[in-house]
Amino acid sequence: RAASPAKLRSPIICIMGHVDTGKTKLLDKIRRTHVQEGEAGGITQQIGATYFPIEAVQQEAHKVDAGLEYRVPSLLIIDTPGHESFTNLRSRGSSLCDIAILVIDIMHGLEPQTLESIELLRMRKTPFIVALNKIDRLYGWQACPMAPARAALEANRAVAAEFEQRLMETKVALAEVGFNAELYWENRDMRRNLSLVPTSAITGEGVPDLLMLLVQLPQKLLTERLMFVDFPACTALEVKVVEGLGTTVDVILTGGSLREGDTIVLCGMDGPLVSTVRALLTPHPMKELRVKGQYLHHKRLEAAQGIKISAEGLEKTIAGTPVLVARNEDEIDYLKEEVMADWNKARALIDKSGVGVYVQASTLGSLEALLEFLRKDAKIPVSGINIGPVHKRDVMRASVMLEHKPEYAVILAFDVKVEREAREVADELDVQIFTADIIYHLFDRFKAYMEEVRE
Ligand code: GDP
Ligand code: MG
């Protein structure tokens, strides 16, 4: 007999897609499936993520595939739907998100952020499944709460024609961007074709199928990636000030384990940061009581998990960068280089000539995505970058272009606030600030402006 298969870690799952397609609702629906409040082994809310023990997944997934083997210990679904978490969960140009759910509204088909999500997934080579959501909006749909998609469709013969029509349109649109897509039960080759799952985030049809695929697909395609290794690796998702704790960093522990007292090395705005883990925190299971500051302390936590780290001197940590652990003193210098690598790489993309636009984003992940789009699609040089809100000094830096190439006296600000003073100075100096939270929109605005300038 073959040796029993190796232990795998939990796959990390992101939800992406256009605004209003039902990402949040779908996550809620999946989450509410088997919430056993406070009970051991139940679905638990973590920092930035929801943790699904395999038993909870199994209760739904078995409706679709009774014979499915479970090698992953649980699923970790990242809670911030949209690009944010996906672009942040990456390191050295590859994604730490193991598999994504791309949500498409069946009534609308592919929309701008759908396309943008697809581009990001392709760029990072992340496998994904498509939730064809809002099937309950097909005219005459009869709800089959939490039923497998196929059974629900069979019970809804009356809407078959509309469903087929919309399914076909989506398939064609996906083919136009280079993806063969099939309803997952008709998909003979998961490696080559995208799997589509009809879902309703309101009544829950297709949710069992989605959960089944979130187990099956990683076990088929990602076993190598999911082999458990005890090399601790985290990504900083958010830097937050918490009453009583000071500045904390919310991380996803993507590999290995983390202990209280560990020496951590982080990427800071002005250079590497070294600190000691004072506390490893997860939310209290009784969070719904809204007791303030009720975090659980842990001595040690294992991947994959969402964790709040409390430590000294984290204020300048850049979101979307790695947090690494030094097991001994001599490693620290090497790790400092490691944590700064992505930020340095982004800085290396700044045009040597010093001529170009100024680009600003909320996190390193989104900045990288933006720079890649700028280089590939728009072919526009970049003279400066920054992370965080647009301040007066950013405007001052961008204004340098007024002398060289006035049409580049521009700040492309992605998903960040513009301080009032910055806006005033920009108006005064005639520096253009373009803001958007969809990369395409940012480009569209910038392109329209460039055309105007050239005339
Ligand atoms: P997000 O922007 O992708 O997170 O979308 P939301 O989850 O906030 O949903 C946007 C709107 O669509 C809300 O009004 C939801 O109630 C609605 N919605 C989401 N999923 C479904 C669905 O499966 N069926 C129907 N009928 N409405 C849905
Ligand atoms: Mg939402």
C-alpha cells in the first residue's frame, strides 16, 4: 500500500470581482452556513480572515461529492473582498493567495473590475474558480436554499433558457480574454479550463459546490505548494492603531509557525524594522458581545491563520510586505534585505531619466499592480512612487515635472486619500491629481487628459 499522503496546510482563498457582484454577501453566506458560536471546531473569525475547519466544509461539500477525500485541514478565506487583499498577499511577484473565487453577476456578465481581477490573477498565475452569482434573479427562479447548483437548476427547468443564454454570453466573454470556461461538472480538465459554479448568495444555491471545489481544486492542482514546511512566513495586510496595544500589524501567517517572543523583521517606509513579538492575538470567539480589547493571546500559532501582532516600533510598516522571523542573530541582516526586496524592486522601476508621472497607492501590492499596468499597457514612465495618502510633499515632488515635461506633472493616486492641503497646492501649481479605485478608470482619465494636452 502506498504511504499515506503528506500533511497539507490550509489553502488561502481570496474573493475578487466587480463591485456589487455579491462578494461580501457570498462570504457571509458561506460563513453563516455552520456558525457554531463559541463551540470548538466551529467556523471562527480571524484577523482579516475566516477559518473553516474541514468538518464544517464537509457538511456542505458532501451534498455534492460524498466520496471526496479531505487532505487539507481547513480553509482560510480572506475577508476583504476586492483587489486589496489579493494584491497585498504576494511576495517576490507571486501570490500568496493559493486559489481565488472570481464573482461574476450572471445578470451583468464581465465588468471592468472583473477584467482587472482576471489580469491580476493571470499576472500572479493564481488558479481561480468563477461563482456565477445571483442566479436567483433569473426570471421565475424558485429558491432551493443551500442546494447543490445542479439540483437547483434541475428544479428550475422554467428558467433553463435564460440561464443557458446568460451562461453562453459569459463563456464567450471569458473566451475573449483567453479562458475556456465550463460548468464545473462538465469540466473535464481543471488545469486547462475554468470551472463555473452557479450560485446565489441570498438563498445559498451552489454554496456546497463552491466549498467542495475549494477543497478539491487545491488537492488536485496545488499539493506541492501546500506541503507543510516549518519556515515561518507572514504578509502584513494592515497596520492599525489599537487602543491599549499601540500600533499593531495584522498579518496572514502563510507558512510555518509563529511564537511569542520571536524576533521579526519587517519592511518599513524608511528601511527595515526589527522588533520582538510582544503578543500574538486573535479575536475572542465571543466577539459578537463587542467586548472592547478582548483578544486571545497565544504562545504559538501555525499556518495558515490571520493574526494580529503587537510589537514595538511598527508604525512605518508598509502594508503588503513580508514579515519574516529571525531564529538567530546572524539571520537578521539577510532577512532585512529579504523584506525590503519588493519595495526596492518597485523603486527600481522609477525611470532613470527622472522624467515621468508620480504614482501613489495604498499598499505595496496595489502599487506594484499599478506599475505593472503602467509599464505594460500604457507605456508611461514613472518618476516617483509613494505609499499612503497624498501629502503636500508628494505634490511638490510631482511639480518638478512642470519644468521638464508639464504633461507629466501628474499624480496617479490609486485607492488613497488626497489631503486637503495637497489638493490646494496642486491647484495652485497646476499639478493634476487623478484618483480612482479601479486601475482602468485611472488610466482612462489619464489618457483622456494626455490627448487633451497634446491638442
Ligand atoms: P460586493 O460589492 O461584491 O461585496 O457585493 P455585495 O455582497 O455588497 O452585494 C451587492 C448587492 O447585491 C447587495 O444588495 C446584495 O444584497 C445583492 N446580492 C448579492 N448577492 C446576491 C444574490 O446572489 N442574489 C441577489 N438577488 N442579490 C444579491
Ligand atoms: Mg463588498
